[in-house]
Amino acid sequence: MTPKWPVPKLLAQAIGERLGRPVNLGEIGMGEAETIDASVGLDFARDPPTPSASPLRSGAP
């Protein structure tokens, strides 16, 4: 799980300051945080699926 942006960038910056050298996101395991897909979270069903009648509830003994 990757923290929300800009946390990965800030973590890399803090670690880099401590080490005395630049640290990129890939070095701290957050390389996928560099590019954020604009479509993330935008795909969802507008209408929930209609529940079908269950054979267990048909009322037959």
C-alpha cells in the first residue's frame, strides 16, 4: 500500500536529508507513486445489480 501523494515525495526527501544524498521513490519502494493514473476511482456502476430471486425463498416446502 502506498500513501497518498505528496507523502511518498516527503518521505523520500526526509530520508535523503538523513542520508545526505537524493533518494528517489523507487529506492524506498514507492516507485509506483510517481505517476498517478487520472482514472483511478472514477469507474463505478451507476445502477447496482438487481438481486435475483433465490430458489431457497420460493416458498415451496
